[in-house]
Amino acid sequence: MSSNESNNEDHSTLNNNDSTSTPEEINVFVTHLLEQMKNRFVGMGSSIISRMEDLDSRMKDLEKTVEGLMEASGTTRLSSTETAASAAVAAPPAAETTSRSSTQPNSVA
């Protein structure tokens, strides 16, 4: 009898709600359960890493495509500081907006 068959028999013995399991049977059952959990954990970890690598590759392809489209349209890529500066110019702070509206005369109809 192979060790897998032995583990399966021990596994089924413990699943029969038999309260007279020996410590050896419990030990084999727990060892088998831990091995299954380890194998699943390794499999899930490999799957996650594979998906992350795939996502990384797809993002790099997307960046290349966007850069190619920008070059074709004559648009240049802005650095993060240029982007922040242009955003500050485009949207004045709220305090400036409220002070401008309070200084404008109200028209009465």
C-alpha cells in the first residue's frame, strides 16, 4: 500500500466522527492537511505572481501605445512637475475664486 493510500485511509477514518482516533492517526491526518495547505498556498502564490507579471507586461505595452499615439499627434509628454504647475494655473485656489466674486458688482434687473 502506498503512502497516499495510507493517508487517504487515515483521512477517511477521522471523517467518520470516530472519537477513538489514536494520536498517530491524528498526527498523520494533520500532517496530510498541512501538506495540502502548503501545496495550495504555493499554487496560489505562483498564480498571483504570474498574473502580476502579465499585468506589468500589459501596462508597459499600453504605455508604449500611448506614447506612440502622443508622438503621432505631436503631443509631448509632460513631466510630473510640469503637470502639477499646469494644474495650478488651470484651477485657481478657492480663496481667489471667492474674493473675485465678492468684488464684482451685482447687476440689478
